[in-house]
Amino acid sequence: MARRRSLLRLICAIVGTVLLAPTVSVGQCSDGSTALWASRNVVRQAGNQVWEYAQSWVEGNYYLYWIPRVTGTVTLNGQIHYGTNTAGYGGIATTQWYDAPSSVGVGLYTIYGFHEYGSDCGQYQYQNTVASLLVERPTISGPNATWWLGGGSDPANGYYNGATLTADPKGAPETPYWSVTANPSKVSLSCSVCTNSVVASAQPSAGCQWDVAIKISVGGLDSNLFNFQVNQPSYLVSSRQPVDTAQGGGWYSKIYYNTKDMCNNYMSSIALNESFGGWVNDQANNWSRPTAGGASGFTDYEWFDGIWLDCATCTPPTMNPQTPLSASAVDHVSQSWRMGSAVVGSGVLVQTNVFQRYLDHARHQ
Amino acid sequence: MPRNLILTALLFCCAVAVCPAAQQDPDKSVMHPAANSVELYAAFFQFQEALSREVSKRLETDGIAGEGFKNAACVLLGLEADDFSTAGEVAREVNEQLRALRDEAATLRSSAGKPLDPAKAISYANRRREAVSDAVRRLERRLSKQGWARLQSYLNDTFRMTIVGVKVR
């Protein structure tokens, strides 16, 4: 490419000498004030407009004795423009092009200027110039997921229902314009013309997938899509066998769980709560019934539902855990578990089970 | 025909003879216009007129996108919108003056059938310099203080470096 350009310039120089040759000679065409100027530039006029230009002109007392000419070549992974312009005596020769990177492409825009000057005195001079500008698509950075916790947030445990994304316009002068191009109902943006936008969750993703796409645009030049997921606590898994211990004349059962998200990742401490439906007696009883409650978190990744009753005078009376455990069911209730909030009924539903009490223990079924 | 051929051959010989001596290597003899020089402002007025023309074209074809384009151009120069418009007006005015000067000189040259005599040529060069200097003063007067400072900073620090030249004696 460079060899071809050099050859081309040599030809231009020879032809230029002919074309820029004086018609009439004068005695003096330059003095200390005479300067042959060349400018070349690649300007990011706007996010999606690149202006490449090359100019030749002469300054000084004898500028009217000179004819300037410019030949410009623009490359972007290969030549995309080529042109020549010759000005009149004392004029400014200009070649220029405007390109939209969204259609021409991004990359290194380079303009090669070949500047020629011919005077009435038969002088011929030239100079080469080059200028480059790297034009890149704008980019988005930041976490590519946030949480859906039923509308709230759990900052104490580090679970937020929004994530701050940052735009890098990559040299474009405009403030980026944000938009959601896939599943816009699942998130909302805190601002659309800004550098930092908070993406707040509005609905969970459809599984373990980055099904929300966000992009920014600077004057019409788009970023690549930034894929985003709205994750949520998804389900509970039993982390170990329940443990039943004696509590006075009754029992204390611990039922252990881990919480998993939509991508089957274990979740660390998160606020949770339970709620109950209507109780059903499996036999006549006067057992007191627990009140639904919540917890603000737990240690590490495991938590348990601790259930106890110590009432030897009740009907039927409670018993210490037997071996094997008693199969005599006393009552049961539908129990729902929600994550992301300690407030009963708030958060994301992750499990509904039957809370079953027996004479000497309790279980989730 | 033979006469043209002889002339061409002579010119070719001249080119071959002259080119090596005339070659310039900007990397070794890079000269930029002096800060705040007439040369620098003359180049800027060209640049600004082209930029303003492009902004106007965009505003005419698509108002909203055009506004964005104008804002981008302002950011490029570090100017507020009003100052950008002012700079565009001054650039257009002075460029018209310079074009008129060139046209006048070209007419004289054409009617005389030969280059202007040196005294006349130098007087045009002086008029040209005066026109640019006047425009610079006008620009300074019409721009906000902050705008003028920012523009000078852009011209002297950034724009000046896009121009290279060589002296000829």
C-alpha cells in the first residue's frame, strides 16, 4: 500500500510539475515571509461523523504567485477515499470527506496528504503529511446483572435491585443516549442521556439468561449490546438432614436449607420470611400455633427453620424425639417462603411446602 | 504538437532536476504556525467556516440531530453555542473578504495576462494579513471572555499541531 502510494506520489510530482508550471515567469516569488503550509486532520466532529481533510496553501508577501494543490487519501482497513484539488493563485486547495462510522466502520481513520506548490518562478515543492484517529464504538461497563426481590432491595445483605452502568463514549463529544433493546419491561433506566445510568429491575429474567439488552448511542454510533440479567432467589434445597432434639418435655426440629438463584448459584445471607395458610388438624389438639415471621439474614449460605413445642399438658402432649420418630401427625399448614425481605409476605416466593407437626418433631413436606 | 512535446520534455527534465532539491521531509523540518499568529487564525477561519457550514446543513436536514451535531462541534472547540455561532459568522465574513481579494487579484492578473508586479502582490498580502488581524480582533471582542480563552487554548495547543509548513527563500 505504502509503495503504491509512493509511486502514485512520484507520478503526481512529475505531473504536478507540469500542471503547476508557471505560464509566465517573474523574478521573485518568495522571501523570508513565504511559507508553504499543509494541514491534515481527522476530526471526530460528532459521535457518528468523522471529518478528514487535507489542505495546501501559501502565506507570505508573494502568496499570489503560488498555486497550491493537495491530494488526499483516506484509509480505514484499506483505501476509502482519494481526491485531488488544485486552487488558483493564492488560494487554498482542499480535499475533505465526511464519514459515518456506523456505516463506513470503526477503526483507525488515516488521511495521507500530498501537498504540492508551484510558483510563477518555476519553483515546485511538495511535502507529505499524515494524520490518524482511532474511532471506536462507545462502550458500557458495570455489573451485568441485578436482583429482583419482589420490588425491594436488601442492602444489609448486599442485594440490590439496581446496578449502575457507566458509558464510555470513546472520544465522541456527545453525552451517550441509553436504551433497552430487548425486554424493556424487565428493567428501567434512571436516565437516558447521561454517563451513568442505574438499571433498576422491574421483572425477573426468564431463567438463567442475559435476556435484557442495553445499548448506548453517541450521535447514531451504537455500542455493542450489553447483555443483562435480572436474577432472583429461585428455589431452596435441603442442605442436610433435619436435626431433632429434646426441648424440655417436647421437641425442637431444625430444617436446613440453602437458597439458590436462577443460575443455580448458592446465595449467601439474605433476608427471608415465612407465611402460613389455613391450619388443618390431623387429630384433635390444642397445640399453640406459631406466628409467621422473618429474619434479616443468616451466616454464610445455610439457614434453618427452627420449630419447637414443649407442652406436656397439651392435647395431645408433646414428646421428646423418639427412635424411630413418631408418625402420629397432629396438624399441618401450607407454608410459603420468600426471600429478599424480613417482612412477612414481601420478597420473592421461592418455596411453598406443607408444614407438618408430629407428636415428637416437625417437617416440611 | 512537436512544440508541446518539447515543452513537456523540458518541464519533465526540470521536475527531475528540481524535485530532489525541493523535497521536504516534514518529520525533520516540521514547522507549525506560531501561537496566535495570522497564519494560525487564517487556517482556523477556514476550518471554522467549514465546520459551521456542516452544522447549518445538519440543522436544516434534521433539527434534533443537528442540535446534537452542533453541541458536539461546540465541545470540540470548547465553546458555548452562542460563541460557536459568533466564530462561524466572523469566519464567514473574513473568508468572504479573502476570497474577494483573491478574485480581485485574479482578475487583475487575467486582464494583464501576466503576474502582478511585486509591489502590487505585496500590497495584496498586506491587505490579506490586515483582514485576518481585524477578524481576530473582532472575534476577541465578540466572544465571551471564557470562550475566547478556551478557543485560544484549543488553537494554540491542538489545532496548531495539525498544520505543518516549510519556509521558502
